[in-house]
Amino acid sequence: MNKSNFLIVALVVILGAVLSSVFIVDEREKVLVLRFGAVKSVKDEPGLAFKLPWPDTVVRYDDRILSLDVEPLEVTPLDDRRLVVDAFARYRISDVEQFREATGAGGEQAIAVASRRLDSILRSQTREVLGSVSSNDILSSDRAALMLRIRNGAIQNARAVGLEVIDVRLKRTDLPTDNLGATFERMRAEREREATDERARGNEAAQRVRAQADRTVVELTSEARREAEVVRGEADAERNAIFAESYGRDVEFFEFYRSLNAYRSALQAGNSSMVLSPDSDFFNYLKSSGGISAQ
């Protein structure tokens, strides 16, 4: 081999070494430089980066926000009404060294491993959170607090494998198809029981109102009767006082007035037959136009 050929070979070797020592870090990724399988450095700034041509290797990880659709799962809330929950999450690989240590994967395989690990975390956290509330809370439109609890719980668990959970959303919460009939019957039975309870409480309240009204009627009637008796007694006393005063002023007129009242009561149609002595005092004012003194 002559000198020129040797120089060409040397240049090729040098060029190959230089090219194998240089790599590009994309802005959408993070890169780990491994030496004999151990992490040597982390490259997270976009641009050119360098490594040893041998024995360093480069492992790339996606640094973008990723999406994960959690497989539908059944949960059992506090009221034992089973629900099928469908959720999704937004996440990213935040610590590539920790993720590498926890999973030992890189490239496309890392995304698959991250999805499996996060799916397991979210399923466990979803069952734990939704199992602590009633189905009405889960089915209501205001579920932001539940989703926040699931996310906060998942953040702690995902951080251990180098993942950052950004958001968790419940897409769908339905009854299981094989349980719709029984669930519907149970819901109807619960509503009927609630309606029966409401009617019973209404009847009880109505009875209390009626009893109070009856008591008020009795009290008002008794008070009115008492007042009437008082007024009637006062009127009788006033009448007797007037009679007594009248009797004291004109005894003959008072006797005449009493006789007329006796005639009015005794001499009525169908009741005019009497057996009396002709000289009875009852006929004093009928026998003489001059009254008792005229006899």
C-alpha cells in the first residue's frame, strides 16, 4: 500500500470516527448517552451533541406531551352500582434517567412501556377514587373534583417511573350492558321507596296540621262559648235588673205584662183547651177591663 492510499484510508477512518461521534438532538426529544449500558450524559437541548465513537450509544426518548386512552374498566361506587368508565390522560417523560432505570426501554419501545405502566397506574387510581363516592357523584356533570383527585394520585405513582401526568379526563361513565335491566329496576325501586317516604312524611305533616287546626277550633269554640255565656249571663242579669226596677216602679203593670206573656204561651192554636176554675186568678185580666183592682 502506497502512501496516498494510506492517507485516504486514514482520512476515511478519521471521518467515520468524527461522524460517529456527532449526533443531532431534535427539539421534540431527549437523548441519553450510554457507555457500556450505563447512563453517561443526558442531552435535552436541541442541536449538535458529541459522544465517543465507541463504546458510547445513543438512546432517544420522545419529549412531547403524549396521549393515552385508558381501556374501559368497571368500578363499583359506594352504593354498589357498577359503572363502566372510559378515561384518557395526557403525560410526558419528564425524567429520562429514572424512566430508563425503571423500564430499561428506549425509542418506540419506550412509548409502549410508558403506556402500559401509566395505564396500570390510572386504572388503579380510578378504581380507588371512584370507589370512594356514590354513583350519582360520578354520573353528575360536575366531575372536575374527581378527575383532579385521580390526576393527583396518578402524579405521585407515575413520578416513580419518570413520568409526569398532566391531565386526566373521564370520557364516558355508563352502566354495564348486561346490568342495565337490574340496575333500572333497582333505581325504580329506590325512587318508589323515596316517593313512599315522601308521602309518609307528607301525611305525617298533614296530620300534625289537622290536629293543630282541630285543637285551634276547639280552643276558639270553647273561648267563644265562654264569652257567649258571660255575655248571656250579663244580659240576663241586666234584664232581671230592669224587670226588678220596673216591678218596683209599677207593680200592676208588671203583673199585667206577666199575664199577657202567660196568655201568649197558653192560648195557641191546637193548645187552647184548659180545665180551670172560673174564678181562677189566671183569668183576672180577661174577666175585667179594669185589672185586678176592678174586682
